[in-house]
Amino acid sequence: MKKALWIYSFSAVFLVISCSNKGYSPAPQQSSTYKAPVVFSTFNKGADISWVTQMESSGYKFYDKSGNQQDLFALMKSLGMNSIRLRAWVNPTDGWCNTADVVAKSIRAKNAGMKILIDFHYSDSWADPGKQPKPAAWANLNFAALVTTMQDYTVTTLNALKTNGITPDWVQVGNETNDGMLWEDGRASTNMANFAALIKAGYQAVKSVSSTTKVIVHISNGYDSTHFRWMFDGLKANGAQWDIIGMSLYPTTANYTTLDAQCLANINDMVSRYSTPVMLVEVGMDASDPTDSRAFLTDIITKVNSVANGNGLGVFYWEPEAYNWQAYGLGAFDSTGKPTIALDAFGN
């Protein structure tokens, strides 16, 4: 027994030495390599980077993953994006996102070879589901004058872009208009007809400058089918027109799989009910959890791309470049100004 054991041990040692001398080694552990979703060539992958000029004026810089400083528009394109979204405010007190600033950023987007989405808030500052304040200069207008003024402002802004050789691919008539816009006159829950009149005015204004630009009506909470039906049934009954339904979606790690599934069901319902394509014009997740954010983005991009007949038009991340900035925590850059792995989901 001992002799046999010694022979076995010697043989085992010989085998290890022999294999080592021949360059053999145990098979390496396979590491999983992330692959971005494969999407149609017409699918729009984009970001709202409206803060860029304000951040740059405050000394912020942006870097690729290797730490090389880059222009943010070029960086977005290198990450696989093909579209840029920019918000437009009427007369903001600090000037950022006014018409001149929108034109300057649009020129940069065009020079980077990106498609452009203009997001009219019809306010001097933020407009969202909880607030839709009129611009100060419009505050005392009667409703007829308000409609005309809004229409003229839309035309003037789009003509300023046109003068600089820019025709937006898309224009949002209002931002997250869950209860209408330009309150109180255009509050949908109290006067859907007024809100529809504002949407019609915006639609006509856009088409008067560019018949090819698509008009978006934008609602938040893309998983909420009941609210979307209420809003678009109401607009349709009052003669409003739109080309695309826009959605926002801001899930958490805990609920993104559920909300993504509900959002897809809602998209399919909107396409079927109104014969209208859908685009997610705002998405985001906690910047401190880039792995789950990437999983969310991978899932929602895959789902939107799966909508029949190409009616899921694309996905835009909202302000991914916002790092150490105004306490915003749903960006997708790290604290050193580099994109996190979350944005790998937009890769080619």
C-alpha cells in the first residue's frame, strides 16, 4: 500500500511538472462580458444634457472612461447616443435655457452629428406634474391672447434655430403635462378643452416652421396606463393633434422590473389605442448604483425596441452628466466627471 501510494504521488508530481513544462495551465475562469442591447438602426438613443453650458461656465469638465477630457456632445456620441434633448424656457432669470442658449447648444449638437429634440416648458423655469407656472410676461393675458402668444413664441424660437441651419427632429409641446400646462388656464383636470387648444396651437406652430418635425405630448409615470388613457382620450375628444406620445420613467432598484413591464404594456396600449408611436424622453436612476442602473436601462431599451412595427422610437437619459451638481442624484457620471457603466446600455 505504501509503495503504491508513493508511486501514485510521484506520478502526480511528474504530471504537474510535465504539464507546466509544456505550457499547460488550468482553464481560466470565464468572466461575463456586458453587451449592450441590439436595436434597430432607426432607434433613438439619447440624453437631455441641457445643464451643459451652465456647468461649463461653473468650471465643470467631462471625461471619457480613461480620464481624457472631452466635449460633452462628442462624449455622448462616443457612448453610442445619436440624439440630444434640450429644454427651452421663455425668460429665465439667469439666462440658462433661454432661446440664445438653446440655439448655442443645438449648434453643438448638430456639429456632433446628433438628432435634436426641443422641449418647450412654456415657463421661465421648471414645469412638471406638480407645477406649470406661466412665464411672468404672460401672467395677465386672457386665454385667447395666451394661445396666440404661446404660438408666436414657439414659431420665433424655431425660426431662430432655422436661421442657424437647425431643424429639430422632434419638438415637445409642454413638459410632463400630466395636468396640462400654463396653469390655471390650461389645467387639464378643470378645463381639458383649454389644454387641447394649447396643444393644437403648439402643433400648428411647429408645423408652420417645419412640416417634417414630429410633435410630442409628454406625460410622466410611463407605467400609469389609466392616466395616459384619461389624458389622451381627453385631448382626442377635444380635437388636439400629436405625432408621438412622450413618457418619463424613473424607477428604483426595487421596482424597475415591475415598472418596466407596466411601461411596455402602456406603450403597446398607446400604440394600439391612438395609432401613435411612443418615445421615452426621460429616464433615470440613482447614480450611486450604476450596476442596477445599467440593468434597468438594458431592460427598458430592449423593451421599447421590441414594440411592433418600430413604434417604440427610443430612450433618452435625463442629465446623465450632472455630477456633484445641484444635489441631483439621478445622473450617470461618477464624482470625477466620467461616465459610469450605466451608460454602457447605450453602446453600439
